[in-house]
Amino acid sequence: MLASTQKIVRLSTSDVAPADRLSYWSSVVSSTLAPSTVDSADPLEFESEIAALALGQVTFSAARGSAQRSIRARPELRRTSEHCFNLVLVQSGSWQVAQGGTRGRFGAGDLIFYDTRNLLDCDLLLPWSDINLQLSEQFVRKWLPNPAWLIGRRISRDFQWGRVLSSYVAQLSPELMVQAPLPQSMLIDQIGALLALTATEIHRGRATSTPVERSLRDQVRDRIKQRCPETSLQAADIANSLNISKRTLHRALAGCGETFGAMLIQARVDVASRMLQSPLFDRVTTAEIGRRAGFSDASHFTKIVRMRTGQTPLQIRRARHS
């Protein structure tokens, strides 16, 4: 996510030689949104441009370009330092998007909601344009009881609140946010409110989870609790231990309104919290407790614990002593 500023950043492949445009655009997308690799069937004719504005917990961008494919695979996920969610409005083009074990086709007026912790394959088959709102995890969790309700779903005009959200996002260009006659905070809060209404509408429109899905969810949760201290634990590892496919695992969790990533993070936070509150670990540093709970980075551990509990690891420990 871009550093917060009131200045619109404008970047275009027309600023570099044709032979350098693909690599340049990959670096642009990686620096303004999230680490990505971009490919094109016609590199010498490739063109794209973006205007972006960062305002605290939300970054607004408007982009357009020629046909291309943008991928976030394992290497790109490892280079992602900040967990965010993206709400993308397709303004033009034909998009084929695979994320979180689901695949769909999106057209003008459709909204895509994705998690930067998930693999993403976005194939833009025609010249395209979009409005992208990159939302911090803190902002999303303030408004959405469960972000999984939207991940991997087509948010189309078939939904009453989806139509309202789509129409609203279409107006939120970086230029509008700079020149808006209303306070920016008011416009940003409206995004959260419409997201919440849309998520609730979509979730209620779905049939309740099946007994098979709930049983599988419970099995996945138990395995995650057992293995969450493994820093490299992936959904595929849990799926293999249960003799199911990774896609089946993701579908079962989605049917219960949950995601593998969220369950894994919560399991690690629970393990760390128990250690921080136990006198048996008084001589163990908070960084080491984070490592034992499965967090490979001490600063990330502190950030996640504070976000989930409202306290830093050190504050949790001190609260027990006091």
C-alpha cells in the first residue's frame, strides 16, 4: 500500500521504452498495490497507466491498459509485507479471475473482492479499465463480520446493495477524492457501510452450510490447532492430511463463512496468548513466543496480536502480572 499522501501519483508505460514496459508495469503494480508479475502476448505493443491516491487505510486508484495477465503466485505472496484486501470495479474489458480456489468471469459493472494472502490469476483478455480500492485489514475488519463472505464471489448488479456499491465505487476516482465537497472520512466510511450491507445480503442469500461442510470445517480446525506452530504450514498440508483436495477444503470453509488463512492466524494468536498468560513462559521473550506459535517475524507477530486482541504481546504479559 502506498504511503498516505494528498498527492495523486501518476505512472504510465509511455514513460519507458517499449522493450521495458512489461517489467516496468510489474514494478508499478507491485509498488502501488501488491507484488505481482505481469505478462502480455504482445510485449512491444503493451501499454498501461495508473493514477493512485493513498488516504490512510484506503488507497484509491484508476487504471487502464491493453490485454495482459497479472499473477500473484507463491513468490509474490512471500514478497507481500502488508495484508490488505482489494475491491476492484471492472469498468471495461473481459476478466477471467482465479482466486482462493474459485474461478469466474467478470465484466463491466462487476466487483471483485480479494485477499492479498491468496493466490491470484487475473487474465484480462481485452483492453480494460478499472477502479481499485485497496483496503487495510483494520478497515475491512471494522466493517465486515467475516471478509470470507465476499472473497471469491462475483459482486454483481444482481444484488440490490451490490448495485449501489458498484455505482458508488465508479465515482471514487483519485481526482474526486482530492476535490470532493464532503470530508474524505465521510466518503471512506460510506465504502465500509456499503461493503457491510452487500456482504450481509450475499451471505443471507446463500443456503446454510451443510453437515458435511461443518464436519470438514471442524476437522480442518483441529488439524490447524495441532500444526499451527509450523511456520510454513499451507492449506495443501492440511488437505493432504485429511485425504481431500485443497479445493474441497476451501469450498467447505467458504460454505461455513470461513477461510484457511483466518483460521490459521487465529489459532496462532490463541497459542501465543496462552503462553503469554502462563507463568511457565515468563523467562521466554515475546519474540520467541511468537516464533513458537508459528509467526516467523516478530513485528508481524506484534501487529497481528494487537489487531486481534487490542493489546500487544507485552501488554498481555504485563496484564497477568498486574
